[in-house]
Amino acid sequence: MASSPDLPDPAALPRPCGQPPTGVGISHAGLLITAFAIGMIVGSSAMAMATPRLPQRKTLILALTASAPVTLSLL
């Protein structure tokens, strides 16, 4: 079947079961998502226990300031 000039070549499209262009496989991506979720559970619980007496605004500024270097290093 001839492809239309407006449509991409089907051979160039990513396969659902193949490895995406990022080089991270499906099983590795699942582990990364699981690690992220566990980190969010542990981190949010730790923050809730560590900052109950601080004002909410001060806690937010502290959290954003602490996470800024990590966020900027990932860019």
C-alpha cells in the first residue's frame, strides 16, 4: 500500500512494545515510577511530621528553596 505524502512512514513510527527513543525500557520506566511514588510517600510524610509548627507560607518557601538546586540540575 502506498503511503500518502501527508502521513509519516509507518516504519519510522515507534512500536508500542519497542524501546522508546529515550533509551529507557518499559520495565525500567516502571521501576522509576515506583521509586518516584515511594519517594513521594516518604517525603510528604516526613515533611508533614517535620513542619507542623511552622507557618504554611514559611514551609512552602523552605521546600521550594531546598528543591530548587535539584530541579535546576535536571534541566
